[in-house]
Amino acid sequence: MSQTDTSAPETAHSSAAAVEGAFARFLRATELDTRLLGMLGALALIWVGFHMYGALVNNFGAFLTPRNLWNLSVQTSSIGIMATGMVLVIVTRHIDLSVGSVLGFCAIVMGVMQVNILPQFLGLGHPFLWIIAVITGLICGTLIGAFHGWLIGYRGIPAFIVTLGGLLVWRGAAFLVARGETISPVDPTFALLGGGPYGAIGATGSWLLGALGCVGVIALILMGRAQRRKFQFPLRPVWAESFLAVVGCGAVIGATLLVNSYPWPKGIVRRYAEAEGIEVPPDGLFISHGYAIPVLILIAVGIAMSFLMRSHPLWPLRLCHGRQPRGGRAGRHQHPLDDGQDLRPDGRAGRAVGGCRQRAPELGDQCIGNPG
């Protein structure tokens, strides 16, 4: 009776283990989040699926084109801005169902302010119309958010109930303020905040911004390495940080190439050339959109919120146990959970929600990480 040869399966198994080990070491060295990679992979599959569907059904794949991706970036900018604030709500173990209604109400207020109210005092075309309208919208959103926060934090009403009511109230209030009418025309400068051919910075400005973004990516990696060395944290290998720098700069350059590949419509180019006295060549004039202004606003808000999360002394405590610490306690060295108590906004002590004990030298005795 012949013996079974198991050398081939063992070789295949060892080879697979070696490959898996190399990939695991790569992830450990670069510190890439596998969950983020999974979401990016799923997003890429969805995009490719839509593009292939258009190519097979309509004989033209329009999804992965500069025009469509540029328009998607503009249309999702407002959602991205709201998402930056929603992150802070979610990490404090709450929810906000009214964010869309609040956005619509503030937009209606800004429109009515610059179309129906301010022109009566400042006149049409005043340069401060759009500025006052934007400030009014910001104040309106801040007051609504503060009111919701007061009901949740100091009156003890669940966030679900408060924001569900806000969803209905502010949606109805927007209709009442607008009276069901079309609010137009808005200030031309204000309209630029929504994008469009004139609401973008063009090819030159986009390349300058892309170069600045690459410098920022490299600076963040270098400063992060310096911080690790300062606090004696383990350092990533040089090749791993070089890889991250190349990927980051490549993403910035790729995005810049994409937005610069989307030209102005021919009709707008023709009118622009006539107004500026530019001769249009026989094969047409190519003028790039570049980065849209709403996308730049989204980037600025994302950077500002990231800075707030990393630098504000109260946020590590909120991230730790999902509660707002009592005023005055955040600056002390004693951790709010060291005494087994949970500090509520009104200062009353309750049951501790977790024994968060992970510390980092750059935060002193403040707590970071998840509960437990």
C-alpha cells in the first residue's frame, strides 16, 4: 500500500501562511485601519459597478468621469460638513435626527435675509449682503443647536426625542418662513458658495492648493514621527512612513488632476471669452473648473474639527466615557472615573459607565480611548 504524498498541500499551506504573515506585518508597520480599507474597497466596488452598468446598459459609462465626480463632490459637500459635527454627537453616545431640517431652516433664513429683508435697508447688490446672510445663518444654527443641547444635557430629555421633534418643527418652520415661495435671486457672491463654473478656483489655484496639500501630508508625517520620538512611542519604519507619504501625496495629486480635467461648458466658455475679449480657437477653449468652493469649505471645516478634537482639553474626557464632565474638573489631574463616579452636566454623580484607564503622555492624566 502506497503512502499518501502530503508535501504539496503542506507547501501550499506554508506559502499561504507566509503571504498572510507578510500582509499582516505590512498593516502593522503602516498602522493602516483595516476597517477603513474595507469601506474604501466597498466604495470602489460600488463606483465601478455603477460605471459598468452604464457602459453595458446605456453603452456609456458616465459615473467614473470627471464631470460626474466633480458634481458629486459639490453635492456631497454639505453632507460632509454636517457629518463632521455628527461625529461629535455620536461619540458622546447621542444622535441627531434634526440635522437635515436645521440645515434647510438655516438656508431658508439666509435666503430670505438677503432677498427680502436686507435689500430694504442696504439696497440690491450691496457687498455686505452675503456676509450678513451667512453670519445670520451661522447664528441661527448655533442657537438651535444650543437649545437642543440644553434640553438634552440639562433637562434630561433623550436626544432621540428632542431631535425627532426638531426634525418636524424646523422643517415646518422653514416652510412658514419661505411661505411656499421661490426665494430668488440670491446675491451673486453668495451663489459662488454653491459651486458652478465661477464657483471654483481654476487650474492654477487647484495646483497651488494641491502642492500645499502635499506639503501638509509630509509635514504631518514628520511631526507625528517627532511626537512619537518625544514621548518614546514606537516608531514606524522609514519605509512605512515613506509609503504613507507617497500614497497621501498621490491621492492629492490624483484629486487635483481629476478636478482640472472637467472643463467649463462650451456656452459659458463662449460668453466668458466674449466678455474678456479672448479669441476662441477653432477646436474650442479648455478652461478647467478646479476645486469647487464648497469642497474647499468642507476641507476647511474638516481640518478645524480635527484640530478641535485633538487640542481641546475636554474632548478626551468626552471620548472616554461619553459624558460631559462637570465644569472645572477637566483641568484637574484626577481622572473623573478614578473615584467610580460619572459626572453629569449638572454636576451630580451617578453610576460609572466604564473604567477607562488608557493614558498617553501628551494628554497628561486625561483619559483617551473607549470605555472599559
